[in-house]
Amino acid sequence: MSYSNGINASAATLTKNRTPGNICSSSGLCATCIDGCPGLCEVGKSAYRGRELIYPQPFGTTTSASQKEYPVDLSHLNIMGTAVGAHGIEADSDKATFPVVNLETQIGSTNTINLKLPIVIPGLGSTQVAKENWEGLAIGAAISGIALTIGENVCGMDPDGEIKNGRVIKSPDMARRVKLFQEWYNGYGAIVVQFNVEDTRLGVAEYAINELGVEAVEIKWGQGAKDIGGEVKLPSLERARQLKSRGYIVYPDPEDRHVRQSYEQGAVQGFERHSRIGMVDEESFMARVAELRSLGARHVMLKTGAYRPADLARAVKFASLAKIDLLTIDGAGGGTGMSPWRMMNEWGVPTVYLESLLWQYMERIRAKGMYVPKVAVAGGFSLEDHMFKGLALAAPYIKAIGMARAPLAAAMVGKTIGNYINEGKVPADMAKRYGNTVEQIFTATTTLRQQYGDDADKIPASAIGVYNYFDRLAVGLQQLMCGARKFSIRHITRDDLASITREAAEVTGIPYIMDLDGEEVEQILG
């Protein structure tokens, strides 16, 4: 690992080295650690802030992702185009044009969910950054025709929620999140409610299905896809005590009198809320899936993370046996909450490796004649070339690409620009180049007005940002697919990729580029 991977100093933890040009590559410490330094690096700052330095900062307004450079990543694969033929359309130059590439896809077992784009937003739950930007995410996802998942702990974290006999009976925050999507639902996509250990105990799935009309729910293995991150900071003693009473692990213990005294004196400035890790076994999993369906869930999904290969095999097998509507796998390593920073860099199976294993396991269950579940893959995807590679690497099993941090970033930028416009403070360079209004700055407004008429004025800038971002991905993906002569998602195959390093070929099973098309080349030249 190199220093660029953020050992001991990173913007994610607001730390730096005193001698940034002279760093010990193994420890990340300055080449000379000098007495009198105020503690700029993670080791130094940990001397006075302790456990606080485990997590990316500042909490509530940021998302984070690993800086580690993996030996093989998506950049080690290149997309292969061709000059002949067309799949999914007549091989006619006047007909096989990129705008007609069909990006629609389907997920689901017996009940189908149609997606206008091959995108799902995995669970964004109780974190402040997700809550503050939910309007843009929900409306943006709905008008884009994709699936959006409400992540774990939303009901339990809702300060206005009502819990009776250990079960949630009212959650304004959850109701708001569901309603924002439902109001703009256009026949494509779905709003999905995810739940973990605490959510299960609180009856979140039952509340979402029976009270909010949610049709799709998702079981989450483990506390989170990236280990056991705390996810949430609590600013007050009262809030900490409320969440402990709702069954959460709260650190430090707000019921401890010494902690309360320290809080009153200012030594304890906040608390952390943690969830319990789940325990997976086949019998209880199958029983839970059956129970959810009996409650009225039309779609039951499973989300798992970058766990070891045996756990991926369990996920594939259980998803097959239960005929899960969508299995989402999430490679290392990012997070929208308090996922520990070093864990994000050093924990779990990276996305390319995880997806390569997935393809092998899916091939095995298909060969046995078992049910083949639809799969989405997440973990560092942000642009159209990533999407193509993700769809192709485990084709034909991947039906959608999961993204969370990228659309969240689009929502935040859209919101910020909307605030500039409303306050009459559009930056001078932006105003000079584009203008001062929503219509002038956001390129998607004309399309949205054609689709929604006057209702387009009700779409917030944050949602337009998400829609614009997805529109860019759609056009970019259409162009890549057209170049590969694949005119619908179902025609993408592993043959559309080539490994540009020998190590990538070994990991993925995708042929090395110098060995590609060997037999066909011989036929052409022979």
C-alpha cells in the first residue's frame, strides 16, 4: 500500500502529516516524529480525541469511500467494441443508432419490477446526510424510473416516532420518505424498505407493508454491508437515552451516572448509536421470507456485503431457494454513515473480486437447474463505463448497478445550486457561462416540462440534479453499448470485456487482451 492510500492522514479524518513529502510507507508516520508536534496525523489526534478518530469527519454532511488501491479494479478491464453486426436490432446503419439502445431491465421473481434504467440506489437509512437530502433522492429516483431503498434504523431513529410494546406504530420520517417516492412514481422502479436486527424487533417491515402500502422489503445481512459501523452520532443525553430505550447500543452508556456527570461538565460531547450484527442460518432465513410474503410483501429482497466467499455462496444459495426478487451484493468499501475509516480501506472483498466469484457461483446453481435470482452489484460505481463493466463482468446475472454515494452527491449539488438561485447568489463564473435560473443552469428542465407540464415546477433542484446525473449515465451507457453493438441490456456478455493485465485475467476469468479473439483471427487471416 502506498501513502496515497491515506495511512495515518486523510481528508476523510481531517488529519495530515507534518512532513507530507517524507512519510514512512508502512506506518504512515512522518519520517521524523518530533516532540512538540500538536498532533496533526491520526495517531497524534487520537492522543486527545481517541475513538472519535475511527470515523470519517465531519459527521452528518459527508459520505466516504476507501482510498486503497486494489491490485485489480475496474480500470484493469476495457470495453471491447466491434465493427460488425448488431445484437437486439437489425444490422442497419440507419436503424442501429445509439439513441435507440434500450436500457430497460427487470427484477423480481414472480412479480416483476420494471426499471427504466439498470440502476438501484441501495439502502440510505438513518444517517443525517441521507435524511437531509431525501427529497432529491426520492423524487429524482421516481422520475428516473429506478428502485430506491430506505435503509435501516429510520423508524427507530425517528424522534417523533411512536413505539408501543416494543413495536413501531407511527414514524413520520418513514412515512415522508415513502410518500415522496410514491407521489412521483411513474410505473417504473420501486420504493424498498430495508431492515436489520433492531428494525425486525421493532416490526418495521410490518409497519411499512400494512400502514404505508410498501410492496418491496429487503433483508439485510449483518448490521451493515461494511462491517459494524455505528452510523450515527447523537448530540444530546436525552436523545441517547431515547435510543437506548428503543433497544439500540449507545456508547458511552447514557444511563451511567459517571457518563451523565461527564456530559454535564462538557467532557462527553456526544454519543454513538450502534446496531447489533445479525446471525444468518438457512432455516430462520427461509422462515422470515415466508413470513414477509404472508404479510403482503410482493417483493422480498436480500442485501449482503463484502463478506468472505463462503457468505457470498450462502447468499446465492439462499436467494435461489427462497426465490428472492433481487440479491444485492456490495463490494468493499464505502459508507454514508459512521463506517470506520480504516475498516473501509482494509476490510472485505473488493468489488471486482466479489463479482468474479459471484459469476462462478451463479454458473454452478444454473448448471444444477436451480432458480437463478436477479442480482444487482454495488461498490464504487459512479460513471457509465463502470456500469457497463459491472453489467458485463457477471453477465447474464447482473440486472442492475447499485449506486448510493454518487446519486447522493448529485442531490447535494443540485440542492446547493438551487439555493444559489433562490438566494440570488449564483457564482459569477456559473452565471456568466449558463445563466441565473433553473431553466438555464439545469439541462433537463425542458425534458421534465414536456413530461410533467406545470408540475415540473414542483420538482426541487435536488431532484433535478439526480435526474440530470442519471440522464448523463443513460446516454453514456447507450453510446458504449452501441459501440459494442449491444442494443439492450440482456445482450451484454462477458465477451464485451478484455483484461488489460495478466492479473486481471487471472482474477476475473476475462481473457487477456493479447489473447482475445485468437480463433477468429486465425479464421480471418488463415
